[in-house]
Amino acid sequence: MMQKKTRIGIGFGSNLGHCEDNIRNAIVLLGQSGLGKIKISSFIETNPVGFESSNTFKNCVGLFETLLQPQEVLTILMDTEQKLGRIRRDASGYIDRIIDLDLLFYGELIYNDEELVLPHPRLHERDFVLLPLCEVYAHWMHPLLNQTVKQLLENRQREDSK
């Protein structure tokens, strides 16, 4: 019997170097690592969140499918960041980065350990995730908030307009 592939969402961000090329290179490496690409959103330009920088980000979201387990996907994402030159600091806080890959969701799985929380705990708070995710998978249902991506984005936009 064939095992069913799980649909996953990956957030891409870059604010150093040739940002769109950095993201495209990450997408190629993920494909070579066994993640099957379904669809990639348009790029959007955003200001940094959580830290000050004069470098704006390019962001997008990709839908992939995989037979791998969530921890295996996380390892691939971190290895891909390292291959593309990302340097992680031990200190807390955000800094400029050549590439940032976040596992946003893994099917409908709810998961929480020291290294990985699914769905991503701040997914619903970040327009730079919700906007491109809405483009590629607006009807994905957040398993904890019981709202689609489209509803989460509409709620954020209502809050921002107050």
C-alpha cells in the first residue's frame, strides 16, 4: 500500500544579498532533498518584524508534499539554510539573514516539542506569511484556531483598520 504524502507549508524570507535568488536557490535545494513542490506564491516585500534594519525582506510561501516526518523536514530546512550561508547566533533576537525557512504547517498536525511547534505559533500574526499563504492555499484550516488562512488574514486586516 502506498503511503499518503502530507501537504506542508514553508515560509521563505531573505533580506541580505540577492533576496529573490536566495529564495529560488532554497526552493531548488528543497526539491533535491525530497520535498515535492506543489506551488510557490508571488514574492512580497516587507519590513523586518521584531528587529530594526534598513534591509527590507522578500517573502513568499511554498506548498510542498512529503513522506518525511516533521522533524526530518525541519532538519532539511536548517541544512538548506546552512548551505546557503545562514549563520545562526546563539543569542536570542532576530538579525538580518540571507535565508530564513520556517515550517508553517504539516498537514493538520498539532505538534509541540523543544525544536518545533506546529502549526507555526505566530503564523496567524504575520501578514508576510498570511498574504502569500492565502495566494497558494487560502482554504487551509488552522487546526487550533479553526479558521481558514483567508479568515485569519481578514481578521488581521480588520484589526489593522481599527
